[in-house]
Amino acid sequence: MEPSPSNVTGLRLRSHSGAWYRFDPGALCLELLPTGGPGEFARWETLHTPQAFDDWLGACRLRPTPELTARAPEMAAVRRLRDALWGLVLARVASRPLPEAELTTLNAAAAHPPLSPALAPDGTRAWAAGGTVEQLLSTVARDAVELFTGPFAERIRMCAADNCQLVYADTSRPGRRRWCAMEHCGNLHKTRALRTRRATPP
């Protein structure tokens, strides 16, 4: 991941080919999922160190980037919330009941005070000093509560590509988004479809 410009939402991810593309999952909580996860997602794990968490923090949609320092023992809590989010999201995508253990983890994180917004002397938005990882995780968990209970709760989807498991909330007006990003899986699908049509005898 690379830091995003202050006026642009979404993460900059690198594809298997090495090309960069922008993936906007539509919600802060969903931006944590590309860092890895449980089971089959463990091979994508990036949150091994506090520095990796700091890198994610600088790339996510929170603006300005909160000034907080993660410690090694706190990384387990970050991964625990992330893994719980995966369980909840996959259940929603498959129209299954939300798993109880993951709900407990999410609600416990949301019960803590979140990061506090503040007004800087120059009139811009800031965060209150002394922000903690616990507050950041509460902010992410509360965002998930809003997503799962809000107008886009039924639009939490997985990319339609066979080999892509990125999850997003379709916040578009028509609600017909199929791909993690048109410049990535969308274009690959169009290219394959064109090759198939050209290879098919008339």
C-alpha cells in the first residue's frame, strides 16, 4: 500500500503483475481487510510489525492521518478486529447469520472511546492529541456498525472476478458495481471477454 492523496479515498494496491491500482472499498472498516486475515487470507498478512500498521494508517481514508504510535503487543488486537471483520463480511456476502464470536469482538472494540476530532488553529480538521490504538480500533469498529446497519448493508460484496477476494460496499447510485476496481479486475474481464469473442467462429 502507498499513502493516498488527502482528497482521494481508497487504497493503492499492487496487482500480481506489479501494476498499481486504486481500490476504494467504500468504508474505513473494509480498508483493513486487504492487510491479511484468517485461514486462506493469512498468506496476504502484512500486519507483522507496528511499522506495517503505521503504513496502513497512512494509506487509509482517515484524514488527517492520526498521530499515534502502535506497540508490538497491540498488533494482536489489530489483527483480532480485522479477522472478526472478515468473518462478519463473509457471512453478509453469503447471506448467512452474523457469527456470534466475531460480533462479540467487534462490539467490544466499539465500546471503547473512539478517536476525537478537533479543530486546529488554522481552521483545519485535526485529531485530539494523545490518540491510542485502542481508540483507532474503536473508530474502525464503529464504522463497521454504521456500515452493517446503514443504507449500504445489503451492498457489501466480493469482487466478481474468480481469483479476487477483495470486498467492498457498493456506494454508487445505481448499485451495479461488480469489480474491486475497473482499472484492475474490470479491465481484465473486458480483455478476456474480447479475446473470447475474437476466438469464437462466427
